Amino acid sequence: MTPLAEILAARIAAEGPLPFESFMETALYDPAHGYYTAGKPFGPAGDFYTGPSVSGALGRALGRYLAGQLAALAISPADLVELGAGDGSLSAAVAPVLAMAVGLRRLHLVDRNSGRLPGTLGESLPPVQRTSSLDQLPPDLAGSVYANELLDALPVARYERSRKGFLRKCWVDFQAGRFVETWRVDADPAAKDYARQYLPAKPVSYEFEHPFRIPKQLAQIGGRLRQGCLVFIDYGDRAAGLLTEERAGGTLRAFRRHRVSGTILDQPGTQDLTADVNFDFVTDCAREAGFEVAAYRTQGQFLAENGLLED
């Protein structure tokens, strides 16, 4: 077993089965052994690529979009905040565009593994303020907050809508030397509301992920961003395209060595766990947090509209 598997197995032996979201949180973000906090998942030696790790084109397009938004809001100089910043490669492309267009006041990079964040993105740019939590950001931000492939890596709870209409929640047990799923009847009101609002009527038996962290994430950002714009770039779709009859088994999956892994419970800490983003839920939560939703675009549309072809 992996070191993290041993830790989780011992925890289950002491406390009993864990809610899946606790298993996922530990697998991805355990300080010593978590997939994102302890490893290097990106690039040819990792498990997947991201746009910023391949090219600066996405960052420059995002910079042009943000520059236009901030100019329209008369924000100059602007704060710049990237959530889930990784190695800072996205902000390294965004920041120079914004610095030239509207000027930069402060530059914040947020990542749970803040030790891997760069201290600077360029001689002419403000020093990077590195932090591991949204809670550590200043309360008076005016500018841009953005994240690339962050929401799909937030821990999710897993539920099944049964044929009788009630919900069962997924827990993780350890039996006969392996992690296994167990399901218990659950009446969490937030999960029930999510199922009622976004799931299709058929099939009646339907497994889904409840992205319960997203409302809190947006509320935290809304409490600190006094003026400006927020952009999320991620894998997903609107509810009608994401939560379909054909996807009644859910969207959660594991990645390892650039391929979908065999099971989501195997070898915790060594593989990515990710669930597609329901952007209808994101925009609904954003409105509840006080944001005005300006646009929803596919990445191809966004890049074309913001100068990729001229890059």
C-alpha cells in the first residue's frame, strides 16, 4: 500500500468508514502525501497536461479579456489573484498583459502547496504574495480573480438517487486489504436540492457528485473582491449537457500516467481524482454570492474572441 493508503486504512479502523469527500480530500491534499500537495502531476513525467503548462497562449488571451473588463470598470492599477496557481505558469502569461494595459497593484498566487509558487513573475512586476488559503487574502481586492482547472479538483460528495426516490451517500470502508464503497441512506437538504434542481427525471436510479465546496468558495471570494471580475476555466458543461441519461453513473474519474485509471479508490495519493463541473450550479452560486454573471463560453470560443488567432 502507499503511505497514504496506510494512513487512511488506520483512520477507518479507528473511526469507521469515511464519507467519500473526506477520502478525496485526503487523497488529493494531505500535506505530506496528497496528490496535489506532495507530487508533481503536470507534464510528460506526470499524469496530465494543462493549457498553461504547454503554452502561454491561454494566459495571454485571458490577460486581454481581463484587461478589457478592468478598463471598463475603471480599475487601475489592479489586484491580480490566481487560485490553485500550481507553478505560476498561467499568471506568468497573464500578468505582463495586465501590467501593460491597466497596471498591477498586488499579485497574489494561492495554492495549498504554496512552497512551490514562484517569488516573482518578472522584474517589472510586483513581487508575488504567496498564500495557501483564500482566507489569507486581503479583504479589499479590486481587480481580477481567476482559476484554471480548480473547481474540478475540489472534493465532492457522492450520492445515488434510488429507484424509490431517496438519496444514498457513498462512504469508503477498508475490507480484506482494499478500499470499498458502502452506501447509506442520507437526507442532506443541500444534496436533495441539488438533485431536484439539476438531475434529469430519468433514469430514476442516478449516481451523481454534489459539489458542496463551490458555494463556500464563491462566498469567500465575494467577501474579498470588492470590485472586479472572476473567471473560472474548467472541464464541464451546463446541467442539460452534463447530467444526462447516458451519464447516470456520474462523472468522477481518476487519472494516472495520462490515462483514466481503473478505480477511484486505488493507491490514494498517486492518482488524480476529478469530477466535471456543472456550470449552471456555479453560476447560480455566483449570483447568490453577489456576482453578476457576464458570460459562459467554451474555451474555443473564449480563445477565438480574445486574440488567439493573432497571438
